[in-house]
Amino acid sequence: CCSLEGAVPDMLWIMLGCAAFVLFFFYDIAGATGRFYPFRIGFAAGCLLLLSSTAGLVWQGLWGRHIVWPVFFIFTLLAFLFLVLLVYTLFFALPFHDTYIHGTTAPSLCRSGVYALCRHPGVLWLSGFYLCLYAALGTRMLLAAFVVFTLFDIAYVVFQDRWSFPKQFPEYDDYRQSTPFLLPNVRSIRQCVRTWRGTGDGSHEV
């Protein structure tokens, strides 16, 4: 089955998204080992691929479909809110230069705000984003994107949690013991609110 008047096979967009996560894995391997320097562009390249994949899936969903506008607007707004949270978590809650460019110093471990909520809050926001896009447009390919990209993202953060992050952050074992993996609890929610407002223990980065 093809869309966009037969120009682009449906699964191409899903394959592009999967390729993005492969690049994310290579980026983490390069960062944790200090080798494979060309793969350090993997995060930026992966983000571009995932953005292209998502744009294609949304355009495909809009093409020639009967849209229930109230449902579309409500879930598009929710998707946008999840996207804002994802962008904030990845690019603003962390020191951008140390995290993605590395410069002359090691990246810092952030334990405050959204990173007090759980160790990998981006998974929650990315999953919510694709689920809301599916609810807004109702295409089977957006449902597939929600399932496949969420599973890839969970596999990616398990890899980070068990292999790459302990190599990069000496304090990561302590962080792992004090903060939930993916599902927030009452204590972590309170810690998130406290540190986001700047009234916590002051340990924003370790």
C-alpha cells in the first residue's frame, strides 16, 4: 500500500525512524568509548531522520482523509505539549555544549527537574507525542510508529542505563538507586517539583 499518490511506500517513514535510533546507539557508543569520532554526529543526524519520518507520517495522515476536527485539534495540541516537553528535556534541561558537543570537559549528570522525575523522561514524552498523533489522525502507520518507536526508545535507554551512562558518569549508580527508571513515583514527583522550582537541595548537576 502506498500513499502520497503512490510516491512513497508507507513503511519508508517507519524505516527512517528506526534508522534514527540506530544512529542514536552509535552516538552513545562513540561518547562512552571516546572512539569512532564520526559517529558523534549520530545524535544530530538521528534527530533529522526522526523529524523527516514524523513529517512524512503526518503528511500521509492528512492526505485525503476525513478528519474529525474537534478530535484533531485536541490531540494535536496534546501532541505539541509532549513535543515541547521532549525538546525541553533533551536540549534545555541539560547543558547543551557539555552534553552534545563535549568540548574539553566531560558531560554533567543532571538530577534535577525532569531528571528527578525519572532517569529517562524523554521516553514518556516521545511515546505520548506519537500516541497523540495517532489519536489525532487515526492512521495505522502512526499506530505502528507509536509502537515501534516507543520500543526502540525503551531499548535505547536500557542500553544507556546499563552500559553507556555508567561509563560516562561516575555517580550514575547512585542516581540509579535514588531515581526511578521510567515510571515516576510520589517521591520522585515531589523531588521534580522541588528542584524545578529551585527549592531543592541545590544539586542540579553532579
